Amino acid sequence: MNCSTKDQNGKQQAEISVQKVIQSELSQLKDKAKVYHKQPNSNVYFLSSVEKEMAKSKRALDELTSEYQHIEDKNVNSM
């Protein structure tokens, strides 16, 4: 495992942790709570719902976990 692979794994783990925190925070909110979603690459926020943001976070977590597992599998196979 080279240095860039370790860095990539560390970034993946950090992003996975962020998504877990987001899900934890969203799960503590009431269903009618106002939630805002930040538009990527800008400072514009849009009104959203807890359900929509939870679904986005779950999808992102699933993708990150899948990518991380793929990287781990590739590293195990290359040894």
C-alpha cells in the first residue's frame, strides 16, 4: 500500500464519518423541522426536508462505503 492509497483511504474514512454524523444529526430533528441544503460550489441554500436530506446522506454513505470496499478489495488482491 503506497502513500497515496493511504491518503485516499483516510479521505474515504473521513467522508464516511461525516455522512454518519449528518445522519445522526438529521435523525434527532423533528419531521417538520426546516432543513436547508447548500448548493455545491456556491453560498446558496435551498429549503429542503429532513426526509430528503436523510435520503441524500444515505445514498452518499452507500456510495462512499462501496468505493472504500472496492479500494480495500483491490489492495488486498494486489498484495
